[in-house]
Amino acid sequence: MGPGKQQYRIAFFTVDWNYELVESTLHGLKRYVDDHENVYIYIFDCLGKDLDNAKDKSEYIIFDLPDLRKFDGVLVQGNQIVLKRVRDAIEQRIVEAGVPAVSIGAPMEGCSLIRFDNREAQRAIVNHVIRDHHAAKLVYLTGNSENGSPEARERMDGFMDACRENDIPKHDVQIIPGTWRTSDGADLADTWIREKRAMPDAFVCANDEMAIGLMNALKNRGVRIPQDVIVTGFDNLTSSELSSPRLSTVGGDNQAQNYQAMDMLISLIDGKDSRKELITDYHVVCSESCGCPETARPGTIRELYFQQTRFLKDFYNLQGQMAEDLFEANNLQDLVETVGKNRRIFGCQDIYLCFNDYYFDHFDKSEWPEEEKPFGEEMILAVRKNGHPGGNGSENYEFIRFRTEELLPKPLLTRERFMMFYPLHYNTYSIGYIALDGISDAAKMNLHESIFNFLEIAIENVRKKELLRQFNETLDELYVRDSLTGLYNRFGLKRFGQETFDWLMERDGGAQVLFTDMDDMKLVNDLYGHNAGDEALKASAWILSECCDPEDVIIRYGGDEFVIIARWDEKDLKKRILAAADEYNGSSGMPFQLGFSIGTCSAEASEGKTMDDCIKVADARMYEVKTERKAGR
């Protein structure tokens, strides 16, 4: 890129409602980025449907991620965002940001529009069915017209235009409402045959998905296509070319249309184009399902079939291995290493897992914000260290924090010119998001949804493992800790005291043990009560902790007895403890006086003494000190 050449940062919103159309759209945008080195496209995609349930809402939160004021332009695949509520929210943000924007397929406030002429395209294929194949009784299966997108209405209007132009009587035309789904076509076929209705001359479907569902169900019931009934679709998907019979349909070049949409947006940004609407070309595919000769290319079909068969075999092998690795992950470090190792299944070079700060910092959901935000103020990103694998063949990763509004740390965002962002969530709560630097081949067959599902379940599995580990650590800590003083108890002595004693013997060649007994503890309890006795014990524990080195281990050995495992060269430790007790007595204001009888035992490694040997000797010497003190009173 030449010096001073303007860079364009574009945000693109879409939904994987029709996976093949979105996949072709993405390839059109990727081609544009490859052809224009000063263009950066950041795609915000999700797997939301039109149900607007809790899971859908968890998907659509990815649209809340970007701050549109930080972009030069916005591209929206309006005809794919099927929920009007979501589309309206994007409209509002575009208008508030005042940023140039283009919508694909559906008019949106604040956006110029690029679209196929759905009405004219539908009219053209229906005219072909009526005029060339003499269809006179027609059933039309509509798209979903309840979501505010005009495509369903435009296509139905095109169907009605053709019926009127060809003088088809109203009683020979039937309209069946649909929702774009494959199941709509299958349900229509089952109902038609179950109710023993006479077959029309043609079923005209508002998209290929419904048409293919209809054809498959009819064929399963013994209905021949096109001999018994004609079926047509709309969109010209690859699946329509692979169907048997080859589906007659109509559509345009989605990759070309989205390339044009980017040209239109850049011109709007530069102030060179003020067009509000651009209509792109379509073409009619007349093929077997309407009675025309096959238009599919047999060589292409064989090639596509071979490619898909090989891809699926490879995909399921990769998915099986990744799933096995993911569910063996015990922590996030293991998990991100597994994802990095299996990046091939994502179809990209780099995968950026970004976790919400509250999710990363607190595995216990009770510690999350009461009103959980879709994304925290900060994200935690797993990145490869030095960009090369670790010594054991796995990736080396570290976790870094960055502001959520940045999307990714600036060095990464500057380097990556084509990034795709998908939400990560488990049920209804947000985990964060995943960013990919390429287009997964799995997207074309809706298989990347299963990848994300595996990943989300695995992350939740790690969260629960980590939470269980923390609970076990807490229980373990309670097991080895004295609840009153916070010092180790006898169980702690066996574990941490022994470990420290052995370590000091190995490192320093020796260690010492102090056995400490509080003086007149019974008198404190009798005169001032057990609450005062507890305070005396806590004060004693505090004094011992203040006097000891951080390496030392202090144990509440019994009721008012303490054992200290310390370096053998801390010769003045006993004196420090006694001096600290005197200082406490002079300033505490407590009614009791603290005093300690202390016995010590030092041992060199060469002597072969054990920790228990030293405790017994120190205990005996403490008893001697206490006896001498009582005799001197």
C-alpha cells in the first residue's frame, strides 16, 4: 500500500440463516479485500434464527460488539437478518453513528440498497412455467413475510403478476404461507398427499430450500417430477444443481453482488456516489424439475460430489479428534492449545478466543455481575507465544487483556484485514467471542455450528472443572487449617510441615523445630471467659506469624500449643517471639497477659533426625522451661 493511501475499515453484519448464501457472500467480500489492499473488513456473524428465543438472543449479541463510530462504513446483509427487532436495532445504530452504509437485499433506514429484482425474477420463472410448460393450476409456497423484510412479498407479487398476465383464474391459484425452511416444503407435500388433493400443474416455491424439501417428500410418496407435477425454486443454490431432478430456479451471482456492494460503499465514503439503490442482474435456470433438459454440468456435479464427500470424511475425522481433545482439557490453557492444534477444521490460520473478563476471572457464576452484560469491559485473549509451537509439539499460549471496544489488540487488528467474529455462549450466558482470519469450508454445509457447539460445551466443561478444583482446594484448605487462628492444624503439619522440614534439610543441611506453649491459658479462660481465651489464641497466632520468616511453617498443635518448623540458622527466633509478646502486653489493652514457654531443637541433616524426633525433643525442652518457671515463682 502506497504511503498516505486511505484505509477503509468496514463493519459487515450478517446471519447464517441460509448458510450457502452467506458463504458465497463471504467469499465475495474476501475477494474484494484481496483486490484492495487498503480495505479492512470485520464481519459480525451469528447462527441466530427467527424464533427470538433465549438462544437466539445469545447469538445476536455479537451485533452489540462493534462501535460503529470507529468504522468508515457499514455493510448489512439485510435480507439475511430475519428478525425485524434486530434489523431495527442495527438501523438505529447506523443512523446514530452517521456512517455511510449499504444494505443488501432489504431496505434499511440510513442505508443505500443493493438488490436483485425479486419481483421480476419470480415473474420470469413463473412465466416460463405457464407459457412453455402450459401450467394452469399453480400453488405458491411463500417465504416469511412477518419479519418486515420485503423479499417474501416481492417474490409473491412477481408470482401474482405472472398469473394475471397469463389470465390464470383466481380459483386455479393457491397461496400457502411458508417460512423459508426445508421442512415447509416437506410438510406441504405430506399434507397434500394425506388429504388426497389433486396435484396442481406446478408448485412454485419462494426459495430453493423449500422446493428441495417439497421434491424429496413428493418423490418418497411416489410422485414423479416433472411428469406428475412441476416444482421450481428461487436462489439457485449449489444444492439445487445437485438435486435430482435438477431444480429449475432463478437467482443471481451473490459473490458479484457483494463485490458491487463494497464498490458502492467505498464510493459513498469517498463522496463519489449518492445512489440510493442499485439493482443487479438475475438469470433463470430452466432445468429438469420443470420439464426442460438438464442444465447442470455432469462433470461439475461429479466434482462437487467428490469434493463434498472427501470434505465430510475429513471433517468428521477432524471433529472427532478435536472433540476428544477438547473434553480432556482441564483448564483454559489446555483448551486453547487444543483449539490451536485443531485450527485446520476452522479453515483459517489464526483463531482468537476472547473471554469476558468476568467469565475468565470468576468461574463461579454467583460472582458475575447481577445484570450480566453481553461483553465485559475487558476481554482476555489467548495468543500464541512467539508464533511457534512449544517444545512438546503443542502450542504455547499466554493470556492478555485488552479493551473490549478494540475488538482485538491493535497490533493484531492492524495486521488482519479480513476477520470474522462469532459469539460464544453456553445456553443463555455469554462466554465471549471467537475471531477467525478466514472462511471455514464447513460454513457452506452448516457444519461450523457444530464446531462452535463443541467448543462452547468444552469451555463450559472447563469452567465446571476449574470451579470444582477451586471448591476442592477450599475444602482441602479447610481440612489442613485451624478455623480459629488460620494456622495449619495437625493435618497441615503432616503435609506442609513435613514438606518444609525435608526441603530445609536438603537445601540448608539442617532445620529447627520450636515447640511453644501459652502460659496460664487455663487462668485466662477461668477469669475472663472462653471468648477472651479465643482472643488470646488469635493474638498468639498473630505474634508467631509476625516473628517468623515466610518460609517457616506454623502449626496449632493442640489447644494452646504451637509448633514452628524454621531455618536452623534463625537462632534469635525464640527471643523475637518473647519480645513481641512483651510488646503486645504493653499496648494491647487486653485484661490478660500473654506469655510463652518455648523449647527448641536444631538438627543437621547428617544426624538423621526426623521431624517427629525434633518435635519430641522440643516438647520435652518446653516442658523443662515451664517447670523451671513455675519453680521460680
